Amino acid sequence: MKRRRRVKDWRPLFRANLALSKKLWPGQIFKAQLKALENLTSSHGISLGSGDLQLLENRWYVTHSGLLSLAERKGCTGIRVEPVQRFCDPLSNRWVFRAIVFKKSGSNGFAGFGDADPSNVSPLVRGAEMRVAETRAVNRALRKAYGIGLCSVEELGSFSAPQKPLAATPHSNGHYGSNSSGNGQPRLRDQLCLLIRQHNLDPALVKAYAADFCGTETLKEASRDLVESFISQIADSAKKDRDALVCKLNSYAQPVEAKP
């Protein structure tokens, strides 16, 4: 088996990634995340400073811009994208795209498909299903072409297909920790994560604010209705005055104890 070639002089980049990861996600970087970050840095030249990765719910997700930067560094010669007409339905905002990535001139391409409709995209991007489907197709083709074993941020929510209601379980009681809404809508966790990423907010402070807003010790204890109200509130605040929202979030920061 051919060993993957490492990026030249990757160690300084990894040190920079390590320092930035601890600053962006304090207390959330553990051994598994560090090992994955090291492998991605050494093999693909992934840069946190350039926004190539996001850490959501203790998992790394590659971004669309990160995949495009990787393709440019690797000398990608082109990407062909086209809708799969027989699966598209503009009236219901359902779109399916096929993307083909060509790593070198004259080489066989790597194909990927992406789909989007109102049932598998976040409410934050509702109405832009065509662009979401195109982005997902390109991301999947790029991940296949360059051996990226991570889901992309833009694909979040794509696995929340409508399901039949399940019998009540300890984890399906309508709280924030539920896997889905029960009506085919994206999980609240995914909606909140996308909102945090979109407005570059501190995840820990957002969760602290959410728990206070919902009147619970932790966000997981809050009812679904309360969390939906919080998501609507923070989305509106970020849109109207992000600076004021950041000030509000900073009020939930834990004071740092002075060392003796």
C-alpha cells in the first residue's frame, strides 16, 4: 500500500494549528482531535487560520473553502458541475448535482453527488437549496479525489431525512439532545452549530447564554420549544447588531483566577 506523502515543512504549520485550536476551542481539544489535526496538517497542509476546519461537537469538519484551497495547492485542473435533471424539482426546491474533479489534465475524474431540499438543509439557508446542493456535490467530489475522510460543514443536516415517529426513549423527549425533530427538520444542535459558525461566535459562551435563556442548568435539559426560541433570538440579534451580541456573550465568560 502506497504511503501518503507528507507536506514539506508541515511541523511549523501544525504548531500554529495547535496553538489556534486551543485558543478557539479551549478545553475541547483532546488526544483524538490532536491526532486527527496532525494527520490532516502533515498530509494535506490544512490550516485552521485559513478556516479550513471547524470543530463541532468534538468532531472536525472540513469547510468548502478549505477543500478548494487544498485542490489549488494540489494542482487541480478543473471541476465540472451539472444538475441531474431527472432528480431535480424546482417547484419543491429539490436539487441534485453531480460534480467531477480532475486532479490532472487528461486524468479520469472523481465524481460526487450532492442533494438538497427543504427537509435536509438548515433553516438558515432555506431558499438556497440549489446552491447548497451544488456545494455538497463539489465537496464530496473533492473529498473523494484527495482522500479527505471528514464530512464537510456544508453537508450538516443532509442526513436528517424524514423518519417515522419512534417510541419514546430517554433521548427522544423533545429536548435539545434529541437526534431529530421528528418531522424531518434538521437537528437543533446542527442549526445552532451553523449559526455559531456563520457569525463566528464562541460556542461555549453561546451555550452558557442558551442555558440562562432557557432557565436550565445545561442546554440539554431545555425543552425543544425553548431552544427553538433561543435560536431565533440569537439569529435575529446577530443579524441586527453582532457587536452587541458579542458583548452579551462575553458577560457569560468565566473569570480567570489569578495565580498566587
